[in-house]
Amino acid sequence: MADDVRFTQSVPAEVEAGHHSAPATGSRLALLTLAALGVVYGDIGTSPLYALRECFKPEYGIHPTADNILGVLSLILWSLLLVVSIKYIVFILRADNRGEGGILSLLALLLQQKRREDDKSKRILLVLLGLFGAALLIGEGIITPAISVLSAVEGLEVSSPALTPVVVPATVVILFALFMVQRYGTALVGGTFGPIMLTWFITIAALGTRAISMRPDVLYAINPVHGVRFFIAHGVAGFLTLGAVVLCITGCEALYADMGHFGKRPIRIAWFAAALPALMLNYFGQGALLLRDAGAATNPFYRLAPGSFQWPLLVIATAAAIVASQALISGAFSLTQQSIQLGYSPRMQIIHTSDRVAGQIYIPEVNKALMVGCLILVVTFKGSSALSAAYGIAVTGAMAITSVLFAVVAVGRWNWPRLQVGLLAGAFLIVDLSFCLANVVKVTHGGWVPLAIAISVFTLMTTWKRGRVQLGEIHQSNSLPLTDFLKSLDRNPPVRVKGTAVFMTSSIDGVPLVLLHHLKHNKVLHTTVVLLSVQTTGVPDVPAAQRLTLEPLGQGFFRVVATFGFMEVPNIPKVLALAARQGVPIPPMDTSYYLGRERLVLTGTAKMSHWRKILFAIMTRNARSATEFFQIPPNRVVELGAQIEF
């Protein structure tokens, strides 16, 4: 399409070098650490609500005996240490793309590596893996708000069993309200995230410490031998219990994705100083409670609290669950923005909800889809235990894909020794795939939900990318070389009228189809003609100095190429203001924008199956208009239709 964004893997040296701000220190570091505690650890921080409880569900056949309790606690502790502390905090956070993290940032980092003809198929496979990992995270973004809020509200069953019928309706109301306020942005409530989660972590640490003081022998679970004995004693059942243990490390991918907002140091400090100690104390506290009362396994988290504190704990837990949900919802917005800029998603309306924080965005289409998905899950599954079966598949799949991409970047980009990377990534994958295999048995019990969501999103992303490539090739084959076009104008000059015409094109070669249509039908050209291309690089943001390249072509023609990072939203009026400062006559009130509106006729020779063509045509019709996406003044836009055989 002539008005589409083009993704390029080439990165200017100045851009790749980055422009990081100085490391935070003092009070600024403390504020960033508090904010990171609220946003980054919302998901993993609320896992005590349901993780240990799920390990003793009847389906596993694991009864809360002393040996089993110590074994499960040991598995939880060492999962937190090995997966979160070592894999993500120590190693994965090193894979930053100019400060940004997340699976798509990792994929973009991989694509910046030099191409070789012999590894084309390998690159395609890695790209597909990265896209499927991103699709799994979208699925996690739908499940997390549902399970977090539902498990928090289930505290009503402990406080007052008579209120059990209220749990699902109350959860629906809270989630509906949460999604309705997204349009106002997180700026107004974002400042409370840190204090809320700090209160949460202090509360769960205190409850855990109180219980541990009554049964200090629970601390024997620190010894990993208890975990090994648990596996030996229970065999397959013990291995399948990993499908519940993995719930204690949900949120790792969100931790990585939010790196760009806070930086590595605040995230690491928040984990080791607050989140990890509080989680360990609470899990061990729940274990100590079970050592005293095995019947508490139905909901060990809420039964940690004395009766007088049940209602305050319910309020704190619900607030923490909302924070955890908000972090995943915001992450879905950010992930979608990256997908659009990298060319894997149609244009959508992106609204910036903060004048000061670039990362705070709102995407109405995504918000509506997440809300509908969450509400359907709550009404369908009706309980957090049922939802937990759907949770592990998305988490473990994304974790395994991150390990693979990290290994490729470590070898290909950082030149780490292959043997060391192989051993490290192998260790990561053994853990990741063990968790993943333990969750496979849950596919028929709800695990199909994230897989269905991921496959659907993956199909949409790959169809859009493939369709854009095919459409670009069609345009290229029908395009007229620019030098021939200019020579023809020299031989048969058309009427030139005052003003400037901007023709947007996804290609930096040839003549835009919309320009040829304009000249054919209107038989005039403006005095100044700007051929504008928007490209997206594999880095998060591009400094203003490298934003624009400009080439005078003669006869009043100019080629302008605007480069944006995948975390930025293009603003065409600002781009043209930069071009005007470089000498291109672009008076705002005397400039017209010419965009192409294409109608696809599915009878052409595009190399796609027919069902993909139909899907691509539907996505094209429903994509946000270029006028809105590129923030072009609508009263200055002229659209010319074209019929494309696809």
C-alpha cells in the first residue's frame, strides 16, 4: 500500500550506538525502584494468591504431608532463584535493545545481525518463533487480569462463605471498570502503583513471618534435597506438579518487557530488596500453616491472616490484583504498537495518554478485545483454579522462546563462545521445557485457551506481513522508474499549479502509484512534489538528528525518508516541518497530502493461499486510515482509489 510503513533492518551507526541517560542515583533511583516494584512485579507478586494452593489440588494426588509440603516449597524457592533471579535478572536483562526489552525487542535485536544467504531459513524460523512468543504474551495478557482479580475476590469465600455467589459478578464488575478507565491512561493512578505493591509485599511478608515463627522447621525446605526427594517419591505425579509450581514465576516476560520504562538497576534492586524476600517469606508462611493444619490447603493464602484481618487483606489483595492486571494490559498496548511498527499488524489508533511519558499509550481496539476476552474467561471458568490450567502454557512457551532467541543474540551479536552459550541456554531450556511439558496435560482442561489465542494472533500477524510483502512486490512490478518519469515530464511538461503535494509511498524506489493516478486523472502537478517514505528500524527510538534524509530530484521533486524506531508513532506534520527547515517549500496551509485507497480483487497471482488472501483483505479494510495513524490534518488529504489484482 502506498501509505504504509516500511520496516528496514538497517540501522545507522549513530542510532545503534544509543543515547542512554546517566544511571539513576539517590532519590531518583529510589523513586524508579518503587515504581518498578509496582509495575514490573505486579503479576509475579500476586502469585501467592493461588500458586501453592494449586500444587495440592486433588488431580495431582499430592497430599499436604510434611515431606510433600517441604518438597513443593523447595521447588517454588529454587524456581524463583533459578528462573527469575539468575535467568531473567542476571542474564536476560542484558539483552536490551537500546534500553528496551521484551520478546519483540529481542527479535528486532536479532534482525539487526548481518544476513548470510546460508542462514535465511534459520532467520525465518527465529522470526516465526519470536512472533509466536509475542502471540503467547497476548494470551497471557488476557488471562492475567482474569485470574488475578478472580483469585483476590475469592477471599470473600474465606471471610464469609455466604458471599460465594457474589465472587464472579464482583470480578466482572471490577474488570469492566478497569478496562473502562484505560482511556484516561495510567498517568493519574500510576503514581499509586508503587505504594500499593509496597504495601502488598510488606503485608504478605508479615503474614508469612508470623506463620513461620509458629513452625520454624518449614525453613528446612531451603535445602534443594527436599525437591529432589519429592520427585523421587512421586515420579510422574511429582513432575506434573511443576505445572502448578510454574505459577509462582508468572510475570517474568512482563519483567523483561518493562525494562525500558525503568532500567535494569531499579528492577534488580526492587527484586532482591523487596519482591523476592516477601515472596519467599509468604510461601514459607503458607507452608508453615499447612504443617499445622493440612485442611488449610483449600486457600492457604487467606487462611494465613487472623479473622480480624480478613477484610483488610481482601481489599489489599484486590488492589494488588488490579495493579498486576494494569501492568499486563499496558504491556499488551506496548506489544501491539511494536507489532504495528515492525509491520506485523495493521494500523490501529494509538492514543498517548501522557504528555511526559512516551510509553503510556491506549489502543481502543486492543482494550476492547482484552476486555471481552477477560470477561468471557471469568464467566466461563468461574474460578481461579480452573483458570490456572490455562495460565501455564502461555507462560512457559514464551519463556522457552526467549531462551532460544537470547542464545542466538549472545552468539551472533555479542560473540560469546558457542560452548558457554550452549551450556547456559541448555540449562535454561531444560527448566523451561520441563515446566512446559508438565503443562501439556492441561491442554484439554483449559490449556487450549492460550494456545487458541496465540495461534489466532500468530496467524493474523504472519498473514499481514506476508500480504504486505506480496502487495509491495505487485506495486514494484507496476512501478515506473523515477528517472524515466522525470525525463517524460521534461519532454511533455504538465501544467504546474501553486503549492506542495505530498505523496506517501512505502517504497523509496520508483514512482508512487497514487502519483501516476493523480497525473492521469487531474493532468496537473504542484510546483513542489514530495515523495515521502516512512521507515521503521530495529531500534526503539531514533534521535532527531537521524530522523530525516532528504534528496532533491530536480523539477521541484524531493525524496524524503523519515526513520522511526519501533516504539515511536510517526507524526508526518512534524517530519515535514523538519524538511521545511532544510529548504523544502512546505507551507502548512498550502500543502495537500495524496494517499492511495486500494481495493483488492482476489483474482491475481499473489503467492498466498486463498483463505489468507481473504483474511488479508478483511484486515486491510479494517485497518486504521493512514490519515489518523500518521496524524495528518484530515482537511488536507486527497484519497485516490485503485483496484489491485491480488
